[in-house]
Amino acid sequence: MNAFISANAEEYTVYYPLVVSLVLSFIGYKITCLTIPKVKNSFIKIGLFGKDLSKVGKPVIPETIGVIPSIVLILLLFINVPLLFVNQKDTNILFPYSKFSEFLSSILCLESILILGLLDDLFDLKWRHKFFLPMFASIPLLVVYYVDYGVTTIMVPPFLQNEKIISFIPFIGNTYKNGTIDLKILYYLYMGCVAIFCPNSINIFAGVNGLEVGQILVLSLIFLINDALYLFTSELSTTKHAHIFSSTLIIQLFGCSLALYKFNKFPAQVFVGDTFCYFAGMVFAVSGILGHFSKTVLLFFIPQIFNFAYSMPQLFGLVPCPRHRMPKFNEKDGLLYTSRAILDGKTAYDRENKVKKVKPFVLIILKCLSKLKLIDLEYDAMTGELLTCSNMTLINLVLVWSGPLREDKLCQRLLLLQFFIGIIAIFLRHMGGALIYGHDNLFKVH
Amino acid sequence: MNAFISANAEEYTVYYPLVVSLVLSFIGYKITCLTIPKVKNSFIKIGLFGKDLSKVGKPVIPETIGVIPSIVLILLLFINVPLLFVNQKDTNILFPYSKFSEFLSSILCLESILILGLLDDLFDLKWRHKFFLPMFASIPLLVVYYVDYGVTTIMVPPFLQNEKIISFIPFIGNTYKNGTIDLKILYYLYMGCVAIFCPNSINIFAGVNGLEVGQILVLSLIFLINDALYLFTSELSTTKHAHIFSSTLIIQLFGCSLALYKFNKFPAQVFVGDTFCYFAGMVFAVSGILGHFSKTVLLFFIPQIFNFAYSMPQLFGLVPCPRHRMPKFNEKDGLLYTSRAILDGKTAYDRENKVKKVKPFVLIILKCLSKLKLIDLEYDAMTGELLTCSNMTLINLVLVWSGPLREDKLCQRLLLLQFFIGIIAIFLRHMGGALIYGHDNLFKVH
């Protein structure tokens, strides 16, 4: 049963953690399904509810229900601990402390983000307060990484392997050796940023029934496909075990999320809340950091990264940002339309909200984006003056491309987009990696 | 800096974790002091408030403020991790994984109980739902204990060291060997119970301004005195390090609690909430289990154990139990009086609440307790019939002994009681242990 450390053990013992995960994942699914209907009214009772603005009559729906699958997942991981480790004490080999600490620090990280999410759902924390807290949560994880691997070198693509060019890079330029550079503390900073980015990016890619949990399900699938590729092809036991660890987490996340999806999909009976978005995002971050593919994780998060980058002009106030940017619901045809930001700064609404006229260079950028079909602009039919633009979120962009859609269709398209980008990312990672570096990264640990 | 594992290292390195704890404890105190006034209104805003029934006008006071010091303590412990462990990787000795896992599993345990406490404060969980959850939280702790020590034998006092008598004990009777018996799985069950008991017992010994945090401060002092005794007298490095670990947690708990006490002491500006009682109780449980003095911990909790045992007749319905059992505030003289339970079952209130007349054998017990001055009974002056009894909590009992008191004086007496019982417990543990077992337990790990 020495599932985690011995490379030469029989196949079935290597896959023992996966079997445990599958069983627990199913149990987690069942428990979550049974619990949500029982507790959802208690959430409304204590004020945790929201109005579904994209439905006729704007029904009141319990909010923050994602707490349930999060807690269930943590309980499952607790049950994992004795199942995976207790029987390893009697073997003749040393107890796999490093794997044990990895597991503990992962649960720790997840519990921390759960607490942060809960506080955010309760108190509506300010951005400056909550932004850096996930980095705190990742401290034990980074210490485990430091102690267990401590690898902070990355490979330089061959076309950049020029000592003179690289020596210009401040701080780390002088660490160039045999085609690799040592990022040192920057690598830990980078991993801390992954821990900040994954939870937050899932949380802002939201606003349509089923999208929050849906993207988590799709990302889980992508992660599992990636893990499976390594498990079936790699000869290295360390790689294998890193990806078994990753799948262990993701499989159980999948079970709990699937149950939540049942209640959150169109038409939503419950809202997810910030908690679960943060929480699931952290599962991906942990999985990537301790599974040693934190760089690949970012490839899987391309839709989220795009959504964030695309939102920046509005988030930083270059383009007016209304309070809600979710698509606009039309009660007459039941479809969602792109919501719009008013650009002219002339209406009463604008003056009230101190919206200023956008600067000329921003206008030029907007017009360029419009040419690239990355935004929809509305002009005054008489004067030809620019009046509004579609809000800069990926959700609105899909509506710009496809025209008005029913909520479930819109969610479906966004999830398909996420899925295909994930598949392309896996392809890029393994095939592209081989092209750039001259050998296939499937057979490398880092 | 190899503070945790090397016994022969110089003294200052052994005490390095203590210095770190003292500094962090002070920082925790400051942060908690600064944060509470800033956030307390947000708690009222989201409905987390209560009325102080023992004050004129029953002012509204924010509730669940104990979340702040709990979170601060967890952040401190996170900062501990790199400070205590990162510099140990470069030493020539093996990285102290076992100490590292101990530390991680402790934080894990504390975060779990924090989540449970938060949910309880938010949703008023039912007893049957929350009672066993701390046992879940303690799973990683028990696995660490199993892996690191696995010692489940306890010593049998000499006057019981008779093979024939012991063989009658079911399950474990046949494990008797050289004056010890092996409790096996029962020992883990026992530790799980400690993890259930400590948080819950602090939570029910409450109801007077400053008492919840006050008892935590007193217990911390008692724990630290006990740790100091071992640190200064023991020669065994394992004992020393177990108690350094324990003090590390307790010193930082003390700092955060002291800040909370400033706001919770009479007249209270904030209420503590269940969260902090559970949380601090778990710190004591963790400290006792991984510091290997879980049996001694129960001696320090004698007031809490007494309070629980004394409450049982009311909790189990043998004696009528009113909704609130806290002392009764008299607005005229500003003093607290014993609150009372009505025994005759005749008043309208009783019929409404389906209070039955107490059974004859309970009456006999109550009269015995009254003889021992452990309860106050009130008789009808005309008929001599028993009308009421003082509510069966330690708080009311102190009022029975001393007569009406102002709230702060009452709290003071209860804390003094806790302190002296703690001191006697330390004395009993070390001196009494020597008497019973024939040697001083100061020099034994278990």
C-alpha cells in the first residue's frame, strides 16, 4: 500500500490513491447533493441571498452555497489522510513525510482560502484587504516546495540562449548556466502570484447561471487529461507521483463541484458565492504548484487571463465602469444582450457618477478593438459621435460575436471555449514544448 | 538555528522558537488591538450582535468578535512556518519533517475549528451537528501522533497492578505488561474526545463579561507554568521539545487573547462568540496532544469539567432548564443574583414550556446537594413545598457561595478559582504522580 513513494511497487499500489479518490469523490457528490436542499433556506434566513437579475421577476436565491461543497471536500481530504498514510508506517521503508507534509499543507491552504472566502461573502471585504491574503495562505505550500524540491531554475528557449542577452536581465542574469536560469526567490514570488491569481480570476469570470461551477468542472477535466498524459507516458516515478497527487485533489473537487452544478445550472436554484470560486481556484493552484506544473496551469487559465486583461481598461478607470457588467436581460424575448458602458459623459447618470469623457487615446484603442471585433461600439445616428461600448468582459464579448443568447446557451458557449482552449493548451504544452526546446517535455519533471 | 531537533545544540538555539513566539505574540496583540475597533461596526451591520442582559438598558454589542484574534493567530502561525523551518534545510542533519508535520497539522486543526465556530455563530448549528465535528478536525493530529510516537500505553498505579484484576477489563485487559496497559485505538478515541471536550467546555463556561477570554488567559498561564517546569527540570530532549512546541502555541494565543480581553472585560464593548471559545479550546487540546500531556490537560480543565458535570441534570432534563441560565441582573443595585429554575411545575410559564414536576429521587439529590452547599433551594414559607433551585452552573454556584456580586467581581472570583485549581493540578500532577507511581513524572515523557 506504499502508494506514494516506491516507484517499483506493483501498478495497483501506485494507483491506490486514485481509487480512494474516485470512491470519496462519489461520496462527496452524494453528500453535497443531499445537504444543499436541506440548508439553503438557512442561508436566506441569515441574509445570504441575492436576486437573479436575468430572470423574469428577479427571484430571490440563496447565496454562498459553495460553502457546502468546499466543506465537504475538506472533510474528504481529512479522510484521505489516514487512508493514504496510516498503513505506510508499518512498511520497512521510511514514512513518506514529504508527501505527508505536502498533503497537510494543501489542506491548510484550502482551509485558509475557505475562511477568506467566507469573510468576503459575509463582509464584502475591500479589494486591497483581500487581494494579498491568498499569498499568506500559500506560505506553508511554498515552504514545502522549498524543502522538498527547491528547484527554481527554468529552461531558456534555444533562440534566447545567448549569454550576452541574458546577462542584461537584472538580478538573475548572472545565473545563466547550460541553457537554464535560476529565478531564485522570484520563483517563489511567482508561485505566490499563481496562488493569488487562480482564485481571483475564477471569481471575476462570473455572472451567468452555471458559469462559475461550469468552468471549474471544465478546468478539472483539462487538469485530469493533462495528468493522465503524464501518468500513461512518463517513466519517472517522481513525475508520476506528482500527477497522482494532483489528480487526487482534482477528482474529489470534481465530485463536489458536480453536485453544486446540479443546483447552480440554468435556471439556478442557488448562487455559488465568492467562497467556492476562491476555493476551487486554490485547488488548481495547489495542484499546479505541488504537481510541478505551475507554468502549465497558466496556459489552462487563458480564458481567465484574457478576461482579466480585457477588463483592465474598465477596472483601472480608462473606460467608464458601471456597477454591474453582467449581460442585460430582456424580459420580452428572454434573451441576454451585451450590457454597455456609456462613453459620452453627458447623461445625468454620468454626471451623478462622475463619469468623465474618455481620453482621445482610449478612443483610438476602442476603435481598433472594434475593427478586430473585440468590442461593440454604438454611434449617434445623427452626429456620428461615439455613445456607448459593450462592457469589457469575456461574457459580453461572446454576446458581441454571437448576438443575443439565452442564458444557458451563453454559458454553454463559454464553457466550450474554455474546454477547447484547454485542449489546445495541452497540445501546445507538449508538442509546442518539444518544438521550442527540442525535446518532449512529457518526459521532464519540471 | 536547528531549534527543534538537536538536543545538544547550544541553549540559545533551543529557545529560538520561544523568542520568535514572544515577538510574534506582541505583534499579534498590537494587530488585534488595532483591528477590533475598526471592524466591530461591520459585525453589527451584518446582524452579528447581541444584547448585554446584565447592563442597564441592555445595550447592543457586536458578537463573534473572537474571529479577529483567531485569524490573527493563524496568520502568526503561518509566519512561524518559514521562521522556524526554512533555515533548517541547509543544516547537515535531515530536515525535521516530523516537527514540520506536527506544526502543519496543528494549524490545520485550528483552522478547521475556526470554520466550525464561524458556521455555528452564523447558523446556530444544532448540537448533534456540531458535537462530533471537532473529532474530524483532529484527524491529521492523530495521524501525526500515530506516525511520530504511536505510544498508546498508560501506566497502571501500583495499587491496581494486579494481573487478575486487570484481565477482567474488556479488550485491553490482556495487554498488561510490566505495570502498563496498552489502550490501542481507545487512546486515539480518548485524544479525539479531548479535542471535542476542550472547545465545547470553554464554550459553555460563559455568560459573564470577560469570563470566556479570562479563562483562556488563566489557562494559558497554567499551561505555561507547566511547560516551564518541564523545560527547566527535564533532561530529555524529546520532553523539552514537546514543551517548547506547546509554549510556542500558547504564548501566541496569550497575546491575541489579551487584546480581545481588553474589549471584552467588564463593561464589555464586544462579545466573544462561539468561534474564539472553540478555537482557543482547540489550541489547548492540540498543545496537550502533541505536547504529550493530554491527561494533564484534563486536570487543568477541572472547573470546566465540574461545570459540565454539574450542568448535566439540567441538560438531560432531570431538573427543569430555563432558556438562559446566566445570573439575573438587578437594575436597582447593579448586582448579579443567582438565576433560578422553577421546580413545582405549577405556574403558567411551566405549563407553557411543558415543565414537569421533578421526580422524587431528583428531589432527594437536590436536597443532598443543598446540604453540601452545592445548590440553593427555595421553599414556600407557608406550605414548606420546594419552589425553585439555583441554576446548576459554576457561575451561579459561586453566587450561591458569595451572595450577589457585581459582574466584574464575579468574573474575578471565577478566574481566581480557575487559577488556583490549575496550580493545585500542577502540584498534584508532579507531586501526586510521584506519590502514586513511586517516581516523579517530571522526568517522563508520557
